[in-house]
Amino acid sequence: MMGAHHAISGAAAWVAITSTAPYTLGLDPLPASSVVVGSLVTAGAALLPDVDHHNGTIAHSGGLVTRAAAAVTQTASGGHRHGMHSILAVVGFTLGAVALGRWEAQVPVFGTIPAGSALLLLALVAFATKALRISRGGIVKLWTGAAVVVAGVLWFAPDQLAWLPLSVMVGVIVHLLGDMLTKGGVPLLWPWIPKPSKAWSATPFLSRLWMKNGYMAVPVLGRTGSKREWVLCVGLTAYTGYALLATTGLLVVGPVA
């Protein structure tokens, strides 16, 4: 799945889970401000597994620093769609967000802030705004805009950052699900990548679900960037827009019968 499509999928999943507007799930209800900010943050989190891609959104977001991080991660994880696209990665990214949330620092004007969460928030907002083309300028403009968002959250609602690990977990899971919908699939159980039997591989339908290389998929979207993927993205974009408008009260929708 393409980077922008991963991002919009993450945003759609967030509003579905945290909003109580009609036609959302409301599994973990949050204030409207958290739903709105979280949709952008989760869009960024949905890009995290592609930190293993030298030509991905993250690699192009911060110049030499992010390109180097992508190169190191790609090598350490075995390449694109290897270690960073597994259940282990979901656990690692989520625990990393939890650990960062414990780091606090004293800064001018703001006083004591959750510094680790703030830095993570900064990165995720920058990744999301680049993938969704909200920011079309250079690196300085991209990160300055992200810093303004982070400063606003820290000033007006610093307690909102308690949901950041959930946002990361949702984003990474949605990324894996998105890639599983394409023909490439993902190695969910990495570093253990069990291979199917010859009989399984010889069965046309089953061989698409559990491939010879051990990757797993439900390839209803076909190849990455297919027309079906674009149609899905358009639908998710419309749903996200509706849910945000309904959550903030800008769109009044009657109760679901």
C-alpha cells in the first residue's frame, strides 16, 4: 500500500475507534480535540513500519537524519517488509511509545513537559503532513509546522498525550493490515517465517493467502497502488472527513436507528 494510503487508513481507524459520532465504533471514546489531533498523529504512526524503506515518506522527511535512520533500519530488520512488518514490530513500536512517555523535561515557558512524547508527536505529525501533502514546502517548513502543532497541544491540552501509545499501536496495526491486502503480504511472525507445505502451495487460492516465501496476505487489493487501492482510499478519506465533521459538531447527523 502506498504511503498516503497508509496514512489515511490510520486516520480513519483512529476516528472510528475514538469518536462517538454516528457510524463510528466508539470503542475508546475520547474528547473531540483528541479525536481530531489523534487522527493526524495516527496517520503518521501508520507510516512507521516503512521506516525500513530507503525511498519511503519517512526517509524523505528529515534530510540526512531520516535517510540514515531508514538505511540503518532497513539493514537491521532484513530489508523492506521484513522485521518492521511483523507482530513483533507492533509490540516494539508500542512499548517504545510507552517508554518515551516516561521521559519528562523542564523547558522555558512550558515548564515540565512529557519530552519523549512531545518528540514522538513532532515526528508523527511531520510524517503525516508530508504523506498527506498538507505541507508542500521544504524540510524547514515541514518541521516548523509540526512544531507549531506540538506546541499547541503542550500548551492547551498536554494531558492528551496519554493516548499516544494507543495511536502508535493502531497506526502500526493498520499499516500491516493494509500491506496484507496487497499481493506482497507481510511476515507476521518474523523472525520465524514458516513456509507452507507443497500441497498448500499447489492450491491456487490458498497459495495467495500463505505464500511460498512464508508471507501472509489477503490480496483483495492486488498490487500496491492498484485502482482498487485508490477506490478504498477515496472511501476512507470521505469517511474520515465525515467523522471529523460530525465529531466536532460541524456536521449534525441524526442518531443511528
